[in-house]
Amino acid sequence: MTLSLMFEARQDLPTHRHQSALFGAMSSAEPLTALSRWYLYAIHGYFCEVMFTAAWEFVVNFNWKFPGVTSVWALFIYGTSILIVERMYLRLRGRCPLLVRCLIYTLWTYLWEFTTGFILRQFNACPWDYSQFDFDFMGLITLEYAVPWFCGALIVEQFIIRNTLRLRFDKDAEPGEPSGPLALANGHVKTD
């Protein structure tokens, strides 16, 4: 073997070891469970609801206190809805353009908001009432929110769902410590 071939062969060894370590670290990492993703989606929706109502209160009433409100039902409503949108995203991402997908998500949002609102109203527990809006239907949904729901659908797909699906649990890791030579961070293999 010539000196240059020996040098090239030796350079391949660390790369091969690096790849083995990479695959070893990746094999212990598992995608988030549906329940874990539901929890993240629920918290996200809950937070956005509070922020939206605070911003709405400021714009409409110039209330500098920014009182944001929601209901505990929002956790179930948003968590379940976004988990269903996630399933739609996985089925439609290669078949439909982004704007068509967001339109489908917006229609789903109206259907889900109406259905959950209708059920909660039977128990006098519906936390929203759109009857003061011009284009409401039974006070449970309103067309005035079409643009915010569409923009929310775009944000949910492009940032929340896509990044949540990239997250991984490392079942062998100790809390607060990186696992092995390569630590997984935010769904990516962290190499530095």
C-alpha cells in the first residue's frame, strides 16, 4: 500500500467511527409520542388564545393591562385540533400547495370550533360568543376570524407542527445531560 493510500485509509477510520457514533445516538432517540405532541399543541394553543385576547382587548378598548383570557377547555380543543391538523399535514404535504392546505385547515378550524362550541353550549360551558359580530353563525363561529384562522393555520403548519415532528426523546439520556458523544438538540444531531 502506498503512503497516500494509507493516509486516505486512516482518514476514513474516524469518519466511519463518527458515523457509527451518529447512528448509535440516533438509534436511542425516538419521536415524541402522540400524547407528548398533543400536550405541546395544547399548551401552544392555550398560550396563543391568551395572547390573542390580550391583543384584541388592547386594539378594541385600548386596555394597557393586556388582560388575556381563555378557558381550561382550550387545552383539549387546541391540542386535539392541532393533532388532527398534523395528520392532515402529513397526508397533504406532497399533494396540495401550501395555500390550499391552509384553506383546508381553516375550514377544519371552523368545523371544530362550531362542533366543540355546540357541545359545550349544551352544558353552559362554551367560553366564546360571537353573536355581536356581523357574520356569526349561532354565535359559535364568525367569518370575521377567517383571516386570523388562516394565518394561524399557516403558522401552525410551518413552525409548530414541522418542528414538533422533528423533536426526539433520547430514552437512554439522563435528565440535563447530553447522551454520549453526540447530543440531540431540537430534533437535530448536535455535533459541536
